[in-house]
Amino acid sequence: MSEAAIEIRDLRKEYAGTKNAPPKLALKGVSFDVPEGMVFGLLGPNGAGKSTLINTMAGLVNKSGGQVKIWGHDIDTDHRNAKLSIGIVPQEIVFDPFFTPFEVLENQSGMYGVAKALRRSEELLRAVRLEDKRNAYARTLSGGMKRRLLIAKAMVHSPPILVLDEPTAGVDVELRRQLWELVGELNAEGVTVVLTTHYLEEAEQLCERIAIINNGELIANTTTRELVDMAREKIVRVTVDKDLAGPVMEEGFLKSEVMDERTLEITYDRDASSAGQILAVVQNHGYTIEDVTTREADLEDVFVQLTGSGA
């Protein structure tokens, strides 16, 4: 495994209670590493603790306990270098709508103390394909363009780590594809990327490794392939030659549903049965099989199994 770009040890965060609500433990001793040079997925249902974790890394939330190191810099004892080592792309669109994209990047560069001679505003606009919008008011940009500008804004100080919080939320399929390409290009240039997303196919396609947080606890941290392999269920859909009398249910079947008059969908444990055995059972019930389709497990199946919820 590569060196750790981010090290998180026993991270805890408790929000104080109010008159009407008790204290809330948002992070309950979370520990994991993000390897250097990787696209790393951070997943979990709403309220799981993802945003608290990201805001802690960004210095926006004070932790209650534990340790966080960004590129080897402790966020408590070496806060300045930790902050310089990470760029955060928030889910919300946050920049002055009356500045142009070029001005947005120049202002952000100034806030990080980047000398004028070392600023990369033009280069970053080209990288996110906004060079033709250089002098347009930011408020006139489309949603996808604003997302790309946020990524450029997070990169003005050339951080080795980029955190993307729901970067494709609310954008159409084409813009999502463009953002995926941009993430891949940044990673190919050596940037370590941490991605939170509600689109599980996005995580499955982009991320080499995934951590899943639920109720403030780390419940998985492994390669994407190993996570997908955790799903034991498989689905076979069978079309038969005559109307079904009802679902075909045998020992070993997890679920059997009649989808229409002649279509049956059977869910089974792939470690206990095979598709061939399923088809033999259907035939033994007096049906001739006319068509068969199967579906392999994917990350969504694992996510539901681990968290008990959808994305």
C-alpha cells in the first residue's frame, strides 16, 4: 500500500445538546488511512458523519478527540501546513457571483498567499475547460460550469490532496461524465482524491478503495472490488412458455417473485447455488425456459447490506 496522504486515528466529534435535543456523537472513534495517489471513496447515508469528517479535515469543525494528519501534518500542531496540503470542493456553490472566474481564482490565490508570479489561474481555467468563460460573471455560468470552477478554486494553492463533496449532485449525465474525466486527469497528475457521492455507480467506476461510514462508525474500508465481492446475492430472471401458477420457491432461494404472467425473478445466495441449479428447479416445476437474464452484485447491493439503507 502507498504512503498515507491522510491519517485518521480514533476521530470523535460530539455536538453539544440543546434544550430540546440531547448531545449527538457524530463520529465514534473513526480510524482509517487514505493512501497517497489514490481516488478514495467515502460513502454513507445522510447523517452518517461524512460531512463532519470532511469539515474536521478542512478545519471548519473542532474535533472532540483523536488525531488527523494531512500529508503528514497534524491539524492541531501544524494547522497551517495541513490546510495548505488540502483543497476542499464543497457541495454548495460558494463564490461571489459578481466576480469573473478569473477573478475568483485570483482572489482565492491571494487568500492562500500565492505570489502573483506563481498563480495558476489561466492554467486552471484551461484544466476545467472554462478558459472561454474567463471574463464572464460567475453568476452566468451553468451548474456544471460552477462545479468545475469550484474544483479550480480548490486547486489554486496546488494541494496534493483534493476532497470532493458530492461534486456531481444536481448535474446532468453529460456534465457528470465531464467531471469524472476531470477527476481522472487530476489523479493521473498525482493528486490524491477523496470523493463523497450518493451515486454508487460513480464510486464503483472512479474509486480504487472505499470507506463506508454509518451512524458515526467505520463499517467498511477495503478495495472496491472486494466490497463488490461481499455481495452474496445474485438475481436470475426467467421467462417461461406458459402463465405462472405462482412463485417457484425452493430451499436455498432467498426470494422468488412473479414479475408478470410469464416472468419469474429469483434471488439466491451465489455461494449456495448456481444459475444452472435455479433453472433446473424451474424446469422441474413443468416450465420450459424461453429466456434468461442474470444480474451480478454491485456496490449498491453491498451498501444496502452494510447500512440497511439506499444511497
